[in-house]
Amino acid sequence: MVQRLKKIFSSGLEDIRTKLKVHIGLSFESLRILQELISAKSIDKSFVDEALRKVTALEREGDEIVRDLVDRVAQGAVVPTITNVVLILLDNVDNILDLIYFAIKEIRRGYHLWSSDQIYTIIITEVKEMLDLIKTMLEYFQNMLNAKGDEDIRRYARLISSLEEEIDEIKENILDKAYGLQLNAVEFNHLISLVYTADKIADNIQDAAYHLATISTSI
């Protein structure tokens, strides 16, 4: 009887894992669009509007996936001892896509400020590097979702944590530079908003990895 119940709950967790892979795919696509915007200094309103339209659709699709998964968890898809951890994991994964969407909205508001070389130089170097590392973090998290053994899951979680530390260092370096530049309030706030948003994306990937590792070792 115990083994039968464990199999039922494990199958529920596998279904959640499958849907999370789909959600991470949406984040990959949204991140690709964000990276395209970052790499194109000369962009016009129609280009940014189209990017925002695409990511808005992806974000809504992600919300539907998370709502469905939350309902399944509430209906007993996983064992009660890990229910809260699964819900936090879902929130982390949802935040990743939401924050990418937020970053693109911030670009829509402030891309005209990129005509300033001192702002765009930071964006195309350090901010771009943060996003490149975030892409690798997402790839590692995707590998965690595909991994069969606990050791592989823990190894990818450690790699994700290491990359998050690198992103923290880049963030601190950007902040040091930003405070030394002659920026007006709008320019400063735009740059800082993009930096902190990228940092929060990395934080949520790290948290999602931690909670996925916790879940995997609890069943």
C-alpha cells in the first residue's frame, strides 16, 4: 500500500516536472528576445513594442501553466510533506518569466536613453554578461529537470549557485560604476532597474534549483 501511494505521488511530481520544462522553455524564448534587445543599440519603438507583445503572450502562457500546477498540488498531486516546497518552486519558476517580462517593459520605457555611450557601454558589456550567465543557469536548471539521479541534480544546483555568485559580483561592479558616472535621475534609475532585475532573475533560478534539489531528495 505504501509503495502504491508513493508511486501515485511520484507520478504527480513527474507531471509537474514535465510542465515545468515547458515553462522553462517559455523563459528561454523570452530571454532570447531580451538579449536581442540588449544587443541592438539602435532600436525603434515598433521593434520594442513587438518584443513586448511576444513576451506578454509568453508570460500569460506561463501564468496558465503555473495556475494549473498550483491547482494540482492543492488537490493532492504530491505528498503533503513537500507541498509547500513545491509551491515555492512554482513561484520561483513563475518569477523568472515575470522578471524577464518586467525587464523588457523597462527597456520599452527607457531604450531612448541608450543613445548615451556611458549607459549603453555598461548595458552591452556587463548587463549582457549577466544575461549570458542567466541563460547558462537556465540550461543547468533544465538539466536538473531532466536528470535521473540525485547526484546530478545536486551537481547542477552547485553550478547554478556558483554562477549566481558571479552575477552578484558583476552587479556590484556595475553599481560602483553607476555611482561614479554623471547620470541624471532617469538614466540612473533605468540602468539600476535593469541590473537589479537581472540579479533577481538569477536569484530565482538559484532558489528554484535549491527547492528542486530538496524535493528530489525527499521522495
